[in-house]
Amino acid sequence: MNKSNRRSVLRTIGQSALAGGALVAGGLAPARADAAERATTQTAQSQAAMTPARALQLLKAGNERFAESRMFDHDLPFERRATAAGQYPLAAIVGCIDSRASNELIFDQSIGDIFSTRVAGNYIDEGVLGGLEFACVLSGAKLILVVGHNDCGAVRGACDDVMLGNLTRTLDNIRPAVAAVDGFQSDRSSANPDFVQAVAEENVMLSMERIRTNSPLLRAMELNGEIGLQGGMYDLASGRVTFL
């Protein structure tokens, strides 16, 4: 390419870049054919209009987007600024500490959308209950979702009756689920994936029972229809949550 032609090409590229910059500066970013839908930020108005059923529907839709790799476009700087003065999440999610099971990611939620509690084995104790009461009673969340997942390390440890430092007390919260699962007499260890899955599901159900039993505040809100309480199991491979 000679110098004249090269200058022409560079001039054309420069003009295109300037045009694109002007569009962005004016608030009209160039559209992309594959652009994701923009996420919205929860507000006092949207939270007040939210129902437990609607909150669950939104989380189900978010998980579907995640599993199908079509997540919303989250403008994190905007969401950070929009929520700096207050938060109005639609739900509180109790999930596992597992690095592959982020509550925000698997439900395609972002800043200001959910209260997120994560603990190994997604169990319920007084500290978690206090956080859930803050989320629902004081901060207006409409749904509590307890989510376990397959091949959970904490559940596997409880199945094998592991004793190891402070982890021993952590697993004490899961051992009741191990005892509650009948059958599997041929192999009730972590080597049996079906047994591990059954214990993980039972642990979710017992966690929901603990919420109702140990928090009169949350139980009353559920009975009055002010909040919903739901369980689910997340599959690490498919990315989908099965609701229990």
C-alpha cells in the first residue's frame, strides 16, 4: 500500500472512531446486534410493588438466562452509584460458600438485587437467621431462597463424619440431614453420589424448617403472605436450579 492510500485508510478509520466517540458522549452508544438486555436496579418503588411470587419468578428467569449464557448487561458503576444511598433487594438467598455457586451469578443478579448469605453447606444458625430477619423484617425483601448444590464438599464431609478443627462444628449443622435420609445401606459415604445428593436436598429442607421453627418473625411473615420461603438445588454442570 502506498503512502497516499495508507493516509486515506487512516483518515477513514479516524473519522469512524470520532463518530463513535460522539455517539457515546451524547449518550447514544453504538448498538450491537448481540447486545444483552440492560439490567435494572431495584428501587423503593419496585420493592414495594414486589410480591413473593414475583420475586421467585424473577430469580427463576435469571437462572434460566445464566444457564443459557444470555445474562443481562450489568452496568456495575451505575448500579454502585444508584444504590449508594439505600438498598431495596427483592430477595435473600442462603447458598453455599462453594466458589462455583455464587448467588449473584447463578441467578443473574447484581448490586442491590439480593441479600446474599453464603456458608459451607448452606445451613441455618442464629447468625444466618439474624441476617434473614434484617433482610425481610427491616429491609423489605420478599423472598427467602435456600439453595444447595450437587457434589457439595461440606455435605460430603458430613456424610463421612469428618472431624477437623472448626469444620467439625460446621458439619454438625449438616449431620442431621445425613441421619434423616433413609436407605442407601450399601454405601452411606461420600463415595455414593446418589446418597450425597439425597443428603444435600434433605439439608435444604431442614434448613427451611429451621427458619420456620427458630424465627417467629419470619414464620409470621410467611403465614401472612409478606414473604415466601423456597428451596432449590443448583447443578454445577448445567447451571440450572431445580426448585424443591
